[in-house]
Amino acid sequence: KHICPTRGNKDIATISRQVWLTFFRELQQTVNPKTGKPIIEQSNRALQVCDRIYRFAITESIAGVTANPLDHLHERLDKHESQVMPHVSENELPTLLKDIATIPSDVTRLGIQLLSHLFLRPNEVLDGKWCEIDLDARLWEIPAERMKKRRTHLVPLSDQVIAMLTELKAITGYDEMLFPSRSNGKDRHARFRQALKRKGYDGKQTLHGFRHIASTKFNNFTDDDGKKFDERVIEFALSHKVAGVKGVYNKAEYLDDRTKLNQWYSDWLDSLVSKWCSNNRFARLGVITRTGGQSHQTAHRLAPFFIGAIGASDGEISR
């Protein structure tokens, strides 16, 4: 998109380091029309692709390339500064989860609930395909081309996520995509953002913000014995690049530990909603135990949060 129009027909062996430096500096200042911000991170990824092309040409002795003019060029360019996406505090999270459960559209509601439990990047969930998911094996294998780090990511599925996907499949299972869209690729995620906005979370909770909530909880959590989650397991779960990990990336790395981590997190979200309902008489008596009408519908939507969390004595949740 950015390289080929101006450099695609040029002999790469003749492009100087200074020409590349000027090109990438200008590219970094290009403004993304959607965000209004410079495309620094995208430019840096384009640099990495070009750098790999040069290294490949040198290794294979092709195209007359004997030196890499992009070597260490990133040191002369602006660095992308990660931004913390808006997200609610842990104290506000139970109310957010309750509000999500009342979103009128089942498909939109399930998309946001999946984001809250899976802590993946929005596009990794909302652009997902049914062929990537094995409900029997309880795994979601996201292909490299859909991952930010361009490497396959294996996601263990908790009981709650299995329930959500099963419900979703009954609605959209006819399609290739989990979340079919009529937008023709223009802004496939707008309906999910708008749903949060209509619930009063504009500027308070983003789709990406669910990752920050999970990451904060994992890194700050200490159990009764003073033990913490293994940082490497957390980083693999979040599909981050793990420092010190070399060689071929193993998509199944720490899979057993990540399976336990994902189930623990879904259970923790359940416990928050369960506690919220216990502390709110209207929610406990009106949302959970009533049948019929809006109360039954809301109970149905809260059900994925209560798998293993609420017993018969607390009121049955009808599916």
C-alpha cells in the first residue's frame, strides 16, 4: 500500500540509505484519515518488511544486493508510543458487564462479551471465522495473517466462551464469519463501538480496553499463598512478543497454563457479576428469578457469566 506505488518498480540495489530515510520519515508523518494521527507504527512495520527483503536478497545473492541500506535505520526514526485505551476500573467492571448483557442485539452483545472474556485484539475476535474454531477441542486457532505479530495464535476456550460461541453459532453459523457484516469492509466494528457508546461508555471503555483490564488483573493478582501468575504465560496469552524467547515460535507454548488462566479469568468475571447481583435486590429478584418479558431476556444474556457461579438456591437461569 505505501511501498509499492513509489518503490515497486525501482531496482532496490540502487536505492540509497538517505533516500530510504527521507521516504520513511515522510511516511511516518502521513495522517491516518480515521484517527487523525500519524501512521508511525504502520510505517515502522513497513520498514521491517523492506528490511527482510534486503536481508533475503543478500542471503540468496539476488537482485545485485550486496548491502542493506535499512540496517539500523529504525534508530533514526520516531518510535511508536503505546497508548492505554480507555477502560473502566475494576470497581466499575461489574456494572459494565451487566450493561453489556442488556444490549438488544444478540450478535453485538455476544461480540462484546467474547472480547471481555478472551482479551484478544478487537479484529482478532470480530473478524473471526468459524473454520478457526474447534468447539470440541475447545480451541480457537487464529492464523498468522490475522495476528498483529504475524504468527499463529492458539486460544484455549473457557466454559463461558464455549457457551457464548455455541449461542452465536445458532445465529450466524450459516456464514463464514462469526460476525457477518453488510459494511463491505469499511468499518465492520462500528456497531460494537456504538453499542458501548449508547450504554454510556463513550470515552470510558473501548473494545481494545478489555485487553488492558485483563492484563492489569493478571499482573497485579496475588493469591492467598502469595503466588502470582507467570509473566511469560501472561505475555503468551496476550500474544505479545516475549523477551528472551528465541527460535521457532511454538503456538502451543504454555497451553496448559493458558487454559487454566483463561478459565480462571472467566470465573473471576462471573464472580464479579454474581456479587453485583447479590448486592442489588432488583437485579437479584427481578433479573434472575423472574420468567418472561425483559427480565427473562436479561437473565438469558447474563447466563454466560454465571456458569459454575450460581447454584439452584440462587435462582435458576433459563437458557
